[in-house]
Amino acid sequence: MTRTGAFGQAGQEPGRQVVLLGVALTLTAVAVDVLLVGSLTLFFDLCFMALCLGLAALVRRQDFYLVALLPPVLMVAVFAFVSLVARDAIADPRDSVLQAVVSGVATHGIALFVGYALCLGWLAWRLHRKGDLVSELEHELGQPAR
């Protein structure tokens, strides 16, 4: 009997779909946190860290680089959006958009660091479990092994 479902599809999703899923789930975590508490809390941080790990597990090998760059871009983009629609959730309402984004990233910097480390670590583990990490990276980059 073959296994189908979420775990059966791990590591097979195209990069574009993984990015869209990341945006949707991050905005969902923001919406839930803002609706329940009125600002971004530890709930958002934990969701973001888990999301970074999950996205690294879902993406196919050909799109590793897209997901490897995703966590900081995702956080800045989401905070830019939040600063336009609910600035008081991440900063002082009188702050400019740029100030609100910087304030949000600074406030949730530990979650960004941990989420990014989890994402990159999981991607590196996926490369390493197939064989020699250096030769796998050279293969992924399209450069011949020396």
C-alpha cells in the first residue's frame, strides 16, 4: 500500500507554490494574532519559525535557493503590508512605514534568526543526506566537480 498525503509529498513542491504557501500562512498567523491580541506576539514568532522549517521540508531540490532566501524577504514583505493596514500591530501608529517595518523586524529578530537557521539547516541536511555536501552543492549550482 502506498502512502499519500502531506508526508508522502514532502520535498516535491515547486518553489512558487512553496513561496505562495509561505505568504498565505504568514498572513494567516498575523491575522489570527492581531484579531485575538491586537499586536504580534510570541504566537506569531512560533508560527514563523515552524513555517520556515516546514517550507524547507516541502520544497523540491531544484528550488532550494528560492526557499533559502525566503525567510528574511517574507518577514520584511509581511511587515511592510502590516505597516500599511495595521501599523499599531508592530509599531507606534505615528511611525512611518519604514520605521514600522524596521521596528517589527527588530522586535521579531530572534524569530527571524531562528527561523532562518532552521530553514538553512534543514536544506543543508537534505543536501547532505544524499551524499557528499560539497559535490551536491556543486551539482546544484551547475558547476563541474573539480
